[in-house]
Amino acid sequence: MASAWRAGRTAVLLLGLTAAVAAAAPTSEIDIEERSVSYRVFGRSAPELAEQMRQYGPQHGYGSRRLAGSTQWHVTWTYRSEQRRGRCVLEHVSVSADIVTTLPEWSGARVDSKLAREWRRFMAGLRAHEAGHVRHGREAVAAVRDAMLAAPAQTDCKALRRQLDNAARAQLRRYTGLTRRYDADTDYGLSQGVQLRP
């Protein structure tokens, strides 16, 4: 009698484990590549350096003017789904980002002079400002992943794909808006010290 009870209990446990595996949450991964690139500027005064940045700085991502620095992030995603018991379910999500920060480089920054000290102060403000954009890129990746993982199963995989892509794009729009507001709120970093003083 005891062995029949144990066998029945084992069968119930195995059925419970099988159901848990079948309804397992989708897996996910995030891959973020961060790079910093520089462009050279030359000058012997703050106005000369500022003019060099206006001429050779990176093109603004959603405008036409050139800036001293820039951070661009490009987010992509892939996913795997499966038709199971009349429903299409998400099995795996992978979200990647390439985050590139472009900053000026001036060889005179190593010299101990008033202009070099001003340059270092300016660069500290510029790096702090661009770090905010990097943070938005990282947060966008996590938000895209989380939105996709929250998508409920659909009756067919085409509908699920549409829902996943729409959820991801909505998060990208949200974070693009946040990064634009950040530029507006900081006046493109001016409130954070991103201005060379003569």
C-alpha cells in the first residue's frame, strides 16, 4: 500500500514538473556594445576650439547642427516563438545595442595652462552629459526586452510577431523622446558645463 502511494505521488510530481516545463517563462539575453570615438580639434584659444567643434563635431542625430559631442544608440532584437496547444508562445528574446559616443580630442589638454584647465572642465561636463544619453540607451534595451517578455501568447505566430515588434518600437519611441527631452532640459549640456569659457 505504501509503495502504491509513493508511486502515485511520484506520478503526480512528474506531471507537475512536465506542466511547469511546458509553461516555462521565455528566456532572454541582452548584449550592449559601448564604444567611444574621437575627432581631433586644433586651436590656441577657446573661440578657436569652439569653432573647430562647430565645423568638425558630430552631426546631431535628429537635427542638422553639429555638436561638440554625441551619443548614438542603435537597438535591435530577435526572438523565437513556437506554436503550442493552439497558441503561439514566446520562447526566447535577444536584445542588442550598439552605443557610440563621439567626443573631441585636443592635444593641448595635457599642458598646464589656463586654456588646458578650461578644456578639462569642459570635457568633464561633456562626458557627464553624454553619460546621460548612454544611460538612456542602456535603459531602452532593458525596456524593449521587458516589453517583449510581457507580451501574451497569441492564436498564431504572425500576430505574436506583430505584437512583439510593436512593443519594442513603442519602447524605442519612448526612450528617443526621453533623450530629446534630456537635451532640451539641459540645453544640450550647457547647464552641465558644456561650454568653453574664454
